Amino acid sequence: MRFDVVTLFPEMVVAAAGYGVTGRAIERNIVSLSVWNPRDYTLDRHRTVDDRPYGGGPGMVMKYQPLHDAVNDAKRAGEKTAKVVYLSPQGKPITQALLAEACDEAQIILVAGRYEGIDERFVELDCDDEWSIGDYVISGGELAALVVIDAMTRLLPGVLGDEDSAQQDSHSDGLLDCPHFTRPEQIEGCSVPTVLLGGNHADIERWRMKQALGRTWQKRPDLLKKKNLSAEQENLLREFIVELV
Ligand code: 9D3
């Protein structure tokens, strides 16, 4: 998978992607990351990337031409079929399903905006899709691009170890995680659930599923409504709820 990010802060994107799972995937050539700075495509002495909005008002708008030329260079460096995604508060909210689908692309060009926004003609003429990372305000598209790169990289074959990959498409999909514990056995009178100290793996799996179901029911009932629970899961959730009283 090839990622290209069009950004006024290329060092920020390269630095953050260099850590952890994404950093390793880049080192191992499972993904490539290239960055393109619209400022390098300006044609004036002052390297101007923004201008005042038509109609007046506060803030500045990113100019069309430097963005367009940067995206074109990213396309030329990559695949004929690149998908161009503008990251913006107006975009489709990203979901695991949307990102999984995007993993079928050979190249994704992520455009990160700064200032109040970008010239709308760029969205219309140059972009295939517009994505948001949620209903809150951040200062620019770079962190959103990094979220997309991180979440998609984890879905690519060979990136995660066997155990993490297996967990990804397991039956607990769409549920919150169960609680985790490590040594010591006691902290301030708070002990580890007894079932986890024994070696009964079937009991442990049942306990973990019950906790995942119970926590989802408590904290994210919206997720539970979208899921079809098995008869076994319905029973575990009923047990969890009964044991609360
Ligand atoms: C406070 C400024 N807003 C006026 C109503 C408009 C605005 C412009 C630019 C709000 C945010 C931004 C910068 N945000 C992004 O580039 C962005 C973003 C976001 O803010 N929230 C969720 N997803 C994304 S993806 C890119």
C-alpha cells in the first residue's frame, strides 16, 4: 500500500508515522509513505499557499494551484488509479468498515488542510472522497491523515503478529475489549478475578466474552444494537446483568 500525504507540515507526518506499528510496516516495505508540500509548488517569490476568502470574513483559504500540482506529482510518482481523499470536518465519518474497504486501493493520497479550509474547486475537481475523524475540531488534517494511515496499516496482511491478526477477525468483533490484568495479584486490596489465575482456558474465554458483552452493554449500547448475538452470547450477557445486582 502506498500512502502519499499532501501537507504544509511534512516533517510532522513522517515523524509520527515512524513510530510503532506504522514505523515497522514502513521499514519492512509493507507500506510506503511519501509527503508533498504544497509550498514547494508555489510560483511566486513569497511561496504563498493561502489567500483571503471571496466574500470576506475571518481566516485564510488554501489556494487551488499548489494543492493541485502537489497531488499531480504524488499521482505521477505512484499508480494511475490513486484515490484522492480530502480530510475535513465535512467528510464522511471514518469507520473500520470504510478503512477496510480502502485497503483494496494501491495508492491513497491524503490531503491535509490548514487555515479555514481549501478552495472548494479542489474538492470538486481533484478529490474522490472526503473523510472526517469525528465531530470535534482539530487544527488541521495532519493528525487525521495519521489516524487513517495507522488504522489502515494495521489491516494490511503481514503487519500484525499472528495473535493480533487472529483477534482482529474474531467473534468479539464490534464489542469493547474485556479487562486485562498483570502482576502483582493484589493492588490496594484490588485483586485479579480468580478465573484468570486458574488454567481453565474454556472458562477464561467465556469470562472474557461475558466481560466484553457486559462492558459494551454498559458503555456503548449503540454498538450492541448493531450486533447479532449468538444464543451463548445472549446467555453470558444475561448472566453479567444479573450479577450486577
Ligand atoms: C473552527 C473553524 N471552523 C469554523 C466553523 C472550521 C474549521 C476549519 C478547519 C474546522 C476545522 C478545521 C481543521 N480540521 C481539519 O482539517 C480536519 C478535521 C476536524 O477538524 N475534525 C474532524 N475530522 C477532521 S479531518 C480534518
